[in-house]
Amino acid sequence: MAEAGSGGDRPSRRRWPLLLPLLIAVLAAGCRSEVALSADDDRLQVITTTGILRDLVSNVGGDRVAVSSLVPDGADPHSYEPSLRDVRDVVYADVAFSNYLLLEEQAVIKSLDANLRDGVPNVSLAEGAVKYAAEIIPLVEDVSLDTIWLGMRVRGTGAAQGANRSSDVLLSATAADGPGRLVAYLTESFGSPAFYVDSGDGFDAANGYRDDTATLPPDAHTHMSWAFTRPGVYRLSMRAQLAVTPDSAPVPMGEQVFTFAVGVDPYSVPGMAGATVLNAGHADVTVDLDERRLYLFADPEGSGEANQRVHDPARTVIEVPNKALLEVPGERRFRFLGRPGSQVHQLPQAVLGKHVHGEIDPHLWQNVRNAISYTELIRDTLIGVDPWGAAAYRANASAYIRELESLDTYVRATVARIPPARRHLVSTHDAFGYLGQAYGIQISGFVTPNPATEPSLADRRRLTQTIRNLKIPAVFLEPNLAARATTLTEVAREEGLRVCPIYGDTFDRDVTTYTQMMRFNADSLHECLSTEN
């Protein structure tokens, strides 16, 4: 698109005479030499979290802005760990834009919030765009598991204690009692386990139970696996604390004991007569920051948070049934579970990869109308920081919004040409709810493999049955998530299906702008779903 003119000269912005030279020297060491943001550039310096946001800002800002993203193209914003070079860019920024709604890895948000200069606007677009008529939808998760899906959750904001999005909630195991070893762990994107709780090496009060602590941001939850090496009753003691800032003393948020019936009758647990048994759907070990207590928050039917209820751990048993008995795979990284071929009871993680999120689907841009709302918020934010460029920002935004309106029409018309019976999307990642809602695509499944079963026969069976029942001609793979798509590609090969590309969270060398990405996705869906195999 053609950019509008400069809109008038503005006074030179006050620059830092010295930017902590020692810090800069340290940050520069070992990093690539080119620097996107600079104290010597008269343009407005803008930092974004993702490349998609970077592109939107570029279209609105034109030649009045220099913009860089923390998460490089091709990387997963859900799990990216920022580099020293990224932090260096943050300290030069005059404006910062994140998506948030817990889209980005918490380390990205912390790098942004901790290193921006005082007074620099720090805008969460997904949240702020609601005022510009952006539509949000709940994050619907697949809970079609053979056992309960048990995670960890933080409810509430902790605002009364001064918490913000960079605060940490520490959920620590302090003791465990049972016939075997209890391990709660998360399988990261490339299959390596990260431990939250491990009763096998004890619990160290001297270091604050550091090795048995899960750290979450406010108002979030995470998936995980729970493994038990022997059948019987296990009791896990946990405490919660809120660390408002890295330097503040943690605020106690409650303690509780959680009871598991592993391979035994859950209704006959000693001391738990008449207890509620949780054995299906979705549940979380939950710390409530506003009520300052721990409890179980559960939806046995798996139908969404509106149907979740608070359960008192003292009167609740979590069942780990015998159908959860699995063999330990041969790979060395799973030796912590026991010898290869030995059996453990396990509640599976359900969603592969580090995946901390909230209740609202954060992928708003998959509906082009929401990208228009982002654009309007970006325009008004830039005008607020650089009022001398108001005419240019308004002209650029108007031209770009016309381009986005044309894009919205194109995506809608292209998807409409797909026969209705074939408008089913099966992909690796649950990132396309907005695409489905806005353009009439049914989200029929996303892969949720459990690497510890290598691969999960239940996952493969469900995926295969969905594909056969719906006569799906193709499945869709995000290029940057190819490493976690083994189950999808194997099932596609066995069923004779096409594996087609689709872009969710990031660009690559082939797709480098938001409009190009959305047109590509529409074309890919049409080409792969409209034709016979």
C-alpha cells in the first residue's frame, strides 16, 4: 500500500545521553550486530511482541516509525524465550504493543514490562481492541480424554494485593504421601519433560520448595501430566503464594491437601466417606487470588468454564483409573517414570507443548474484522505519543483499513466456495477459532498427542475416526509446528489425505505480511478442501 506523507515535522524526541553503558556492553556481547531500535533514530521507536503486530504497526506508522518484534518470525510466541538482544530493543522503545490475553510466553511479557522506560505506553491489543468493536470468543479446549484432564489454574487478578500481568503465582508441593512416586510434569514442544512436582527426591523447605513449584501469571492455567508409579491412595500437600514483584515478599494464598485414588476404588478412600469423585472432564488445582485460597475447579462434563464448580479438596477424590495404566516408553527422557516397559498410572497432559493460557481465545487476528480493531487502536496510540504525525497515521490507517476490508471480503468469498460438507479444519494447534466463527469453518479437531505413550493410540483412534466420519479430504499443518505434528502426518498418510499449510501465530520466509497470510490461508483451505483426493 502507498503510505501517506510525513504529516509535518515534530520536535526531536529527548534521547538518553547514556543508556547504562555497562548494561549495553553486556547485552551486545554475543548478539548479532544489527540493532532494530536506536537512540539515534528520529523515528518513533516501537516494539511489538510478534511479527503480526509488527506488520500492523508498520502499515499504520509508515515512515514515521521504526518497529521491531521480540518474537522472531518462525518462532512460537507461546514458548519463545527472549534474548539479550530483544531486551536491548525494549529499552529504546517509545511505544510497546503486545497481544496478551496470555498469548505470549510469560518471559516475553516480563521482558517487555520490566525494561520499558517509565511513561512509555504499553498496550495489550487484544484487550484494548474490544473498545473498538473487536469480538472475542472463549477458548474451547478438547477434553475428549479417557480420564480426567487435570491442570493448574490461577483465578482472579490479585489487584487488591497490587498484582499485575508480570506478577508470579507460586504453586508449591510441600509434602506427599502414597505407596509410590508422584510426578507432575509438562512435556514441552519438542518432547522434553519439565517437572513441577516430584516426590521421589523429597521436598526441600530450606529453598522454599523451589524444585517442586509451578510458576503461573495471574488469571491463567496450564496443562500437565500426573504420573503415579504404584496403585493406591496418594495425598499431596500444596501451598500457594503471590509474588507481586521479584523483590517483594510472597503473599500467602492458602494451603490444601489433594487426594488421588490410583487404580483403587475412589469411593472407599479412608477418611473420605461421601466424598465427591472427579473422574472425567476438566479440572484444575486452583489458587484464587481474590479469595486467597486453594481448591479444585472442575467441569466433569467438559463443556466449558461456565459449568465449572468449586470443590473442597478435603471432600473430593481425584480418580486415576486402571484404564490410565500405561507403559513407560523406551526413550531416555522418560526414564524418570521407571524402566522401559514398566507400567505407571498417568493422567495425560492432553495438549502437547508449553501452553499456559486464559479463558479467552487470544488469536483475534484470524478474524480480519478484529485486525481492523487492532489497527484503529494502534493508530490512536501512535497519535497520542506523536501528535505531530496525526495526519499521517490517520491517512495510513484509513488506507490500510480499506485493504483489510477487501481482505475480509476475499477470505469470506473464498471460504464460501468450499462445499459446506467439506468445511472442516483439522490442524496441529488450536489457533483458528476466530477463523472458524467468522468465515464458517468447522473446527473439527486439533492434535493433542501425549508423547509419553509414543504415540497415544487413543489420540490416533479419535483423530482417525473424526477424519473418516466427516470424510475430511485434508489436514492442515502450521509450518513452524512441524516438529510436533507426527501424529497428524502419520494419520494423514495412512488415510491417504493431503497435508496442507496454514499459518496461525507467525510468519516465515514465504509469508511475510498479515494480508498475505490471511489470503494464503483462505486459498489453502479452498484448494485442499474443495477438491477430491
